[in-house]
Amino acid sequence: MKLSKKRFRKDGRKRLSRVEKLEDRYLLMADWRSPANPFDVNQDITVTALDALVVINFLGRIGSNSALGPRPESSDEPFVDVNGDGSATALDALDVINLINRHGTGKGFAISESGFDSSRSFSITSGQLTGQRNFRFRIDTAFDRTDTETNIGDLVNIYLVSQGDPTTTRVDRGSGTAIASFHEDGTFESALGLVSVSNDTYDIDLSSVTDTDTIELVIQYLNQDVDGNGAARIIPLSNQVKPNHSPRSFFATSATNAQPSPAVDLSTLSEATDAETHFENIRFSRETGKYKADLFVSSTASLGRQTVVVFPGLADGVQLITASGVSSTQGPYVNLAEALGSGGIVAGEESARTALEFQLPAGVTFQ
């Protein structure tokens, strides 16, 4: 069977189950690197040449190559340790200047469609002695919706990973997954319990990261259709500790992933026109070339367990690692018998999630 329609939401982002009241934040006794955006030295939410100048003026006042001791909580001094090495030097100002030369001045970190995937990363502070640490940000997306025939659409992912190891996620929905995902159709996915939303401001609980004071935030744009003028910008707002609050708990929301069932004879099946495919928890690692997603189906009529999803027309070199089999005429397919259970599903129900994994050659566009 071929299932081609994607689950589109036209009524905005799915947020209701994730909204929590945001309370007052309190800064932890922090180091001299800005905890939310290391390049925002003067904490005005915008990176400009003034941030580099603030570092230079600081060095002129206290001397260059100065080791920095603990930063008092009530200090009004700027966050001059841009590179997080524990000292204030001309290199910190140079890091700001280099960033501006590459990407220009402005609020936050911007990213545009480029090939299949493009990404940027920056350091944020993690760890706390007690209480709850929260990173707050806004995100602006400008998806190119010229391609109206797409099955999935573009996607912006936010990952929190180990410093120097982008393959190891530290706060997520499961190993290797994004903490939050913003879809072209307006759908929003996140780790329920760890992410809250209020007035277009997003709040992530970082309290589970206790073994390091630095992690990396990665913003990734996946170009999953044929248009190419989309863009996004993440604007860090704060990274603070509430000492009298307890860390939140993560709550899994999806059914347990089913395994693809064995190969079947496709000649015995016919196309199910009442069924729709849905893809969630989409992620891609440039380092490994692996594209992963959770697949499930729904139907407006009863759907038996002998159901497969076929992936025709994959680009040369793209492999469906989790395929149940390969049709010589239609391409690889996944048998959803386990996900649909012994009796299948009735109208309005959803199958369990089946984990998909593709291997993409370098430079291949996956649409």
C-alpha cells in the first residue's frame, strides 16, 4: 500500500498539554560567561560590536590576560569570558568580532535552508547545586511554503548535546532526539514535562545535567521539500536557577515503538485510500548520516494488521535500514503488523509507533 498524506495541523501549534505557568527566575552564582548566549557580553539580548568593546574596556580597566575568580551573584560586571576558559583576554573580544563577521549583528542565532540540513551551535551553562535550572528562548521561523505537494515539509530541531560531541544528547525525548521540533505545518513537538510554553517563549528544564557546567545548543534546519528559502532564528533570553524549586520530570507521550514485521507478498495487498501516514520525532545526524523518525498510521475506516508502508522513489544511495523487505517495482517497505496489533485498528484510532531509520550518503537531499 502507498500512504502519501501527512498529518497537517492548520489550527496552529499543538501546545495545550505543554503549557505551564512560568515563575520568577533567580541567577545562580555563575561564572563570567553569559549563561544563555556567550557572545552577549552586556546582556542586552543582541550581539553587536559593543559586546567586543565592553570586553576591551574591561581589559583596559583590570589588565589583559586576567584570570577571573568566582563571580558574585550580585555583580553588575559584564560577562567577559566569551570562550569560557576562566580568564579575560583579547581572544574573547576577537570571538565576538569573528561571529559578527560571519553572521552579522542581531538578536540570537539565525539559520537558513542550505542543502538538506544546516545547523549552528553555541554553548550554554548547565549544572546547579540545588533547585531547578531553566533556559528560556524565543524562536522565529519563516518557512518557505511554495511546495504545496510535500509529504512532510521543513523542520527546525533544537538539540542539547555534549560539548564537542554532537552525537550525544543531554536533554531529550530519547537518546539522539531533539528536545523540541518546529514543523512547517505549525505542529510543535517537545519533551512533555521538560518544556513549557508561554506567550511564544519556550522554557527548558536543564536540571538533569549535573556533571558538567557547559553543554551545546544546536539549531538544525531540515529541508524536506523542493523549495529553498526558509529560515529560522533562536533568541536566547535567560538561563537561570530557581533554588527553591524541584527539577521537573519527563513524561513519555508516544506508544512504545513497535518493530517492523517480516516481509510479505505485496501482490496480495491493495492501496488503502482511507489511511494516512504520520511522522514524528524526526531527527538527522550529519556525523552518522542517519535519518530517523517514528511512523504511525490512522484511518477513517477499519485497517487490518496486514498493512505496509512503501517508500518508492528514494534517491540513489539512500537505504531504509529498518525495511521489512524490498519490492523490485515499488522500493523498500515496512510491515506494520506489530504496530497494528492482532485486530488492526478501527476508524479514528492510531497505530503504535514504528521506528524508521534511513542511511543517507553525504550530500544527498532527502525529500
